[in-house]
Amino acid sequence: MVGELPAQVGDHLFWVPGENGARFPYCHSYLFEDGNRIVVFDPKCGESQLNKALAGIGHEIGDITEIICTHFHLDHSTNNMPLKEKTGAGIWVHELDAPALQSVERFVERYGIEDAGTRIKWQDTLETLGVRPQDIDHVIREGDIVPGGFQTIHTPGHSPGHCCFYKEGVLIAGDLDCTTPWVGNATSNVNDFLASIERLQSMEISSLLPGHGVPIFENIPAALEAYRQKITRLEMHLLEMLSSETLTVDEIVQRVDRMKRERNTNNTGYNIPSRSPIAAHLIYISTRNYLLHLESLHQVKIVLKSGKEAWKSSQG
């Protein structure tokens, strides 16, 4: 299956593997083909991949009729408008992520960057990577049926409007992908992320088709549980660090980096690569989002340390 392009993964449904192993700035795309209707989910697999896949099922770019977007992130959404301009296809996205696609400024806001200079540089970078205002044709909500007959499953956490799409046991999962949970936006929410995973655990899923990683056709409950436990294990590590010390987020990130070095079997010469200001910011936001979740569970609390926000255990 993996060697074919596209690979059939359901009734009238095809997997288009993303370029660069579907790593940023690409993702896997999925094509639904039924007569003259060609629906593409998250068309950010790469232009060459998409063209080859369409040719493989006897079609071309101009035949695409609808674009379904699981969420606003650029590695899923930045080919929406170029495709719309070539084909006239309508763009479908959840109402909570539509504003970020309709405005570059709103897109940038979701990163929570307070420094004006850094925010301007990041906006320039995003625009270089293809972020631009999008004309949204259809705003979707929980339970809506999108083209291809898939039901909208609103699964927030990764982004406010993240959605999966479900039909007869097949789930197009977007970034609920059973790889590494990512909550690095200011609008990401760990509690919502956990609830979304648990919702999927309650469903009858025979095929989980992710935006990254590889499609899963067996042991899906185990894969989802392992995914959920990645969040709980990380939070346990945070609680261990805060059990006897009060730390700022920056200090926590430094401790995590040090633990990574110490865990490396070839410890000599192993270094955490230097991070760009944006990469450092995303790690900061992600760590703080986990702490906010623990705070909501009354396991940690915010205090001041040398005039800065810091965190300590609520126990004792």
C-alpha cells in the first residue's frame, strides 16, 4: 500500500503521503473521489505529490471540487487558496479556526507573541511560507456533514477549531495523529486535547488516517491510549520537578533540556541545538499550557519568584 500513489484507504478514499515524510511544512492529504466529485482533505502534501495522486486516479488539479481543512496550521492550510484560485473549489473549515485563515493578523495572534519586533518577523516568515488571507466558503460545526459524506467531529485542543472527519469507521484525524501531542499555540488547550483523545477512544474506528505519521489500521485503541499517556507522562515529569522547587517556565525548559542530555546514551558531545526565538517561544507556550492544565487540576499554582511568574506544587 505504501508504495502506491495514491494508496486506497477506504471506499473512494485515497491517502496522498506528504513530502518530506509529512514533516513540517507538509502533511498527508486525502482524496475522496466519487464520479465527478473530488474532495481533498488538507491539501498540503506538496504540489508534485498531489498531481501524481490525482493522475493515479484519472484526474487532474482542475477536477478538485471541495477543500476540507482540519485546522488552521500552515502545514495543513497554505495550499487552500492556490487550489481555490486554480479550481474554484470551496474551502470548508470549523467556525473557530476560520478567523485565523481569513486574516494573517489573526493567524499571528494565535502564537501569543508579545514582543512587537518578534511578532513582525514571525508574520513575515509566515507569509514567506504561504500564509495569506483565505476566502472561506463554508463554516462548519460539530456534526455537520461535509462533502464525501463525512461527519464533522469537533476535536479542539491542538487548535480551537481542530476537526476530525468520520464515516463508517474511517477517521480522517488531522493532527490527532498519535505521534507527539502539540500544544504550542496560545490558543492550544491541554484539557481540550485530552478530552478529544478520550472522545476518539469512545468511537468505533477501524482506520485512523493522520496528518503526520502513518495510517493506523489495527490496535487503534492502544495507539490512542499511548498518545494520551504521552501527555500524562510529561505532566508527571513537571510535577516531579516542582515537588521541591519553585521554577519559572524558562527554568523548567532548561531542566528538561538537561534531562534529555543525561538520557542520551552517547552523552559525551550531545547538545540541545540552539533554538530560534520562535522555536524557543513555542516551547515556552507549550510548557506553560501544560502547567495551566495542572493548575486547573489544583496540582500546581502560580507564584512570584524575583518578580517573575513561577510555578510550585500545590501539595504541602
